[in-house]
Amino acid sequence: MSGIVFYHSPNTRSTGTRILLEELGAPYELKALNMKAGEQREADYLAVNPMGKVPAIRHGEALITEQVAIFVYLADLFPEAGLAPALTDPQRGPYLRWMVYYGSCFEPAVVDKALKREPAPLSMCPYGDFDTMLKTLVDLLAVGPYVLGGRFSAADVLWGTALGWMTKFRLVPELPEIAAYIVRVNDRPAVVKARALDAELAAAQAA
């Protein structure tokens, strides 16, 4: 298997990918970007991702950007870790549903609300309305303990890290179901390790 090259900057959404790599036990080469110094806008990185965003990964000839695509790709690449239901698993559909729900419904709704923008008309709005979008998620977490019930998956790395950030900045209310879920995810050893590595990297970049 060709090696994984991981383009990353600390204290960004890219942290979720680092956590996932640790959960998978996947070897990777870290290419750290100092976003405060604007390295994501330099020509070398724009050749990787013209959007100037992290995360991005290279795996052999494959270049993958976009957080959810990276999660799906990596979790499928290491099936022995058990973080992605197989194609024939009945939970594959729900797993993909909630992975895609994050980018197609949750983020657009949160951004609109944070910027106090009127959502598009219902017939054109990807998430319908904010309250229904959030209730759909909270109802899922209330059943728990994870997105797929008793089975921890890459979807929980995605949602656990995202909700941690969103509640920290008060973009999403810290409801009991959400708060308990964040704690469950954050207590995992891979999360603790990845966050410690990120703290070291951020300190080195700031020095």
C-alpha cells in the first residue's frame, strides 16, 4: 500500500482527520501548514488544493480533498479497524447518510444561522429549516451512544469533533444529548493523542 501524505494545520477542521488516522492506526507522512503564516495560499499547496483548505491527503496517485470524502476514503482503506460498515452491511446506508448529512445539511444550516442569513425558500434549501435539522440530529444522539447505535465509527469522529467546535463557539446549543456525546468521543485514547500532537504542533508554529 502506498503511503498516505496528510496535509494538515492545527486548530482547524483538519484535526478530525488526524484523529481518524490515529483511530485507524494508519501510518502517514505529515505535511504541516502554518495557516497563520498564510502557507495554505502559497503556490505549492494551491497545486494540491486550489481552494487553499485543509485537510487534504495523497495516497499513491489519488488526491482527496473535502473532509467527508477523506473520512469515507480512509475508513474504507483500513477495514480491519472496523470504523466503516462494509458495502454489504445493513448499517452502510445509515453510516453514509449521517456522513453526508454533516456537509449537506448541518454545516449550511449552522453557517446561515451564525451569519443571521435568511435561509433559502424551503423548496431550494438543502436543510429545510434549522430547528428541524438540529432536532433530527439530537434525536439520533439521544438513542446513542453513537451514530450507529452501539457501534463506534468514522462518523463519530466527524460528528464528535465538529460538535465540540460548534458548541465551544456557541454556534450550536450545548444540549444534554450533544454534551454527553462530545464527552464520549473526546474520552477515546486516539482523540487524546491527536489533540496532544496538535497542541505541540500549534506551539511550535507559534514559536
